[in-house]
Amino acid sequence: MAVKYYDWTAHHADMRPNKIAITDLDTGASLTYKALDERADLLAGWMQAQGIKKGDRVALLTPNCPEFFEAEFACSKIGAICLPLNWRLTEKELEYILGDSTPALLIHDANFEAMVTKLTDTCGIAHALAMSSDDKQTSYEQAISAAHPVAPVSSDHDDISMIMYTSGTTGHPKGALITHGMTFFNIVNLGIPAGITTNTVQLVVLPLFHTGGLNCYANPILHAGGEILLMRDFEPGRALQVLGDADLAVTHFFAVPAPFQFMMQHPDFATTDLSRLEAAGVGGAPCAEAILTGWMDRGVPLIQGWGMTETSPGGVALDANDALRKIGSCGKALLHTEIKIIDEEGQEVGANEVGELLIRGPNITPGYWNNPEATEKSFVDDWLLTGDAARCDEEGFVYIVDRWKDMYISGGENVYPAEVENVLYQLPEVAEAGIIGVPSERWGETGKAVLVLKPGQSLTPDAVIAHCLANLAKFKVPASVEFIDALPRNATGKVLKRTLRDMYVDPSAARIS
């Protein structure tokens, strides 16, 4: 029998109505749990009046703001499916997602008005609401002001609550289905090791359209009755200022490696008071040991973890007690989760052998929206194929070696870029590093190091290669080095290896992998 999904905001509006739920650092505005619930309730009532019902999609195209959560919880109240959109995508890219998901409503920031007008027409979207932090007379605010309270609709943990489109390496993005149960088990899986309570205060810098921004740990904190501080655009100096502000009293922070790296390189890093941080989580990509040790030297162990949009996202986490002892590991499977690592024949590998990581549990997506072929290809029985290369040590601690697709083969040997990048970050002149495999007539593929130097620093390709020769097996040493101004990154800060390959690899050359 399915478990009923309960209304978080209604509960907290009753238990702690005057407690701050969300603070918008860009406007200074705060929202209590009572106000959050009332506004979500009225928005849900307006949706019902427009004929939006359980299972209909409601798209969100907006930077980080309190209205994002008003819409998320409004959808939950009527059983609608929330559809966060990456606002950095082009009109054509958004057109595909909207055409695939067919939302009944598009809620958007007023800055996107011109593009939304075209998209609603092209994709046949019946309703649109515009919001703005500078204008309280928008159609979004008018809808809330004129609405009647919602007639709640019952949902259970098996019902779809959200569709999150993931960027594929080729072709179109896929819409990962997120259920209420997945979100609940992520709250349990992440909330316990992160120590989330009603007193938790988190600075949220990752975009909310990304599962890391929304679920590490914003949703778990709102479920617990804590407070989140929203930042629209990450800037390392400003983030450090917020973390060090005694009045804001931030206890939790989460990011992919890039923001930690950029803050560590900021001149204020050494003097910022980080003593109030109880948990600082890092995930989403392999984290260079130089970043881990840099924060540990300031007394802040970065609690590593691993996950995907399809895993809610929590899958594996490293307990803080093991952070120093198992530096570089992302830990062990979370509470309600199972993992295994298999070879190319589907057999489980031994200790310290590299294979593909598989995962199963109640936190795993049931599949992809409108894409049964992708769903079928992504599972072996009930195990999700993650596409990540990993190994387990003798104690069962997982180490993510790299993305399986980013591995290249040089002279018959597997090379995992993250391992080489760790060595490159040992060079004090290097600010950013990326490794890709490029075609080689002799070796099949060899590595190309693409580096960004710190301001005022200089470095030669020969010096880079000499450093690698002293620290890596010869087949792992990059054969060439390029220097550029900045590595291409996505909205969350992950390096776009595909873009690097487009920049440096002849598209007519076949890639061996």
C-alpha cells in the first residue's frame, strides 16, 4: 500500500508559523512558514481555477527566489508535477523540453518575458505567470491576490512530483521522473548524516533547477522547519562574507567542487570565520584533493558524497568522522540505498578494482518522462546504471574514479581524467584543470591538459609534463598542454568535457572509449 504524501508547509505553518523559512539575500525579503504556506495555498487555488489538475505539468523558469518554493509546494497541494527549467538554456533547447513535457502553466521571471511569449505560442502552453523581485503588480502576484484557497488533492509516495531534465552527452536531454517518495527518502538519507534540524540555516548557491541546489539541502531543511538563504548568482567573496556573518549564523553549505575552489582562491578565505559551519557538503563531480585539504586546513572537513538527479540525488556519503581517514572517498551507501560495482560482463568486481557503479532503492527514479527506451537502457533488473567508474577499498568505502564516458584508453590502458587533474592541481600556478582524451595514431588516444593559470602566474607545457612524469605512470601523462582563460562549465560549475572535446578534437576523428 502506498504511503500518503503530507503537506510540509501546512504542518510548519501550524507548528511554527512565525519562524523564517526562506530569506532572499538579493532583496533582503524573508518569508515565514505561515506566509509560505498561505501563498502556496492561494497559488494552488488559482491553478485549480484554471483547470490545472493532478498530473498536469507546471514549468518554472526563474533564478533562485522564494517563489520557486511557493510554486513547488503549490504543485504538491494539487498533485501537479513541477518542472524546473534551466534558465541558461537557449530558446531552442527550452522549446524541446517544453514540447516534450507539455506543461499547462509556465511561471517565469519577468526578465524572460520576450522568450516566454514565443515559447508559450510555439509549445501551446495555455497559461503563463510573470514574477519580478522589483514589481509586486505582476501577473503572478495578481493571481495570488485574486485566488481562493485550494481544495487539496491527495497524493502518495508513488506519485510523480517533479520532472528534472538532465543534460545528455548526446542528443536531447531526458526528463528524470521524481516521486514524492524519492524526495522523502532523500530527506532521510541526507538529513541524518548532515545533522539537519529546525535550527539549521543553509546558504544555497547552486541553482534550484538542479537537484543539488534543490535537494542538498534546501528541501530537507524546509521539511525539517529550518531556514534557507537564497543567492541568485554565486560570487566567491560574497559567499564567504555570508558564511562568516555571525548574524546570519549559517550552519550548512553545499556545492560542487568549483565554488569551493573559487572561494579557497579568494583573498578573504584565510580570514573568514568559518567556525559556525556544521556541515559543508561537496558532490556532483570528483573533488581534487587540493580542494579537500585546503578547506580542512581551515577546520572545515568537506563531507563528500555522490549522487545523480536520478537518485534524488543522495546515493553515497562519507561520514564526517572518516573525512580525514578516507580523504578522496565519497563514503558508503546511504541508509535506504544499495550499491554494487560491476565489470563489463556484469560481474561484481573485487576490492580496489574499477567498474561501473550501480544503485537501487526507494530513492531511485522509476524512469524517464515519455522515453521508455531510455528507461529500459538505464536499468539492469532494478539496478540503475549510473555511468560512473568507481572502486571500493577493503573496508567498503567507495571512490568515484571518474565519469565512465570521460575515461579514455591510451595504449590499452584506462586513464581516468580526475586522477590526472588531481596531480595538475598540485602545481601552485594552476587555477583550473581539465583533461580530455584526443586521438593518437600510435596510442589510440592520449591526454590533453587544458589549464587556466592564476592571475600573474606563468607556466610552460614542458614544466607541466615534467611534473606529471614525476607523479604519474607514463601512460597517464598528458601528451599536450593548452592554456585558456576559463574552462567551459555548466550552470552548477561542472567542467563541460564535451565542449573541451569539441574545441580540440576533429569531429571527424573517431573516439576510442
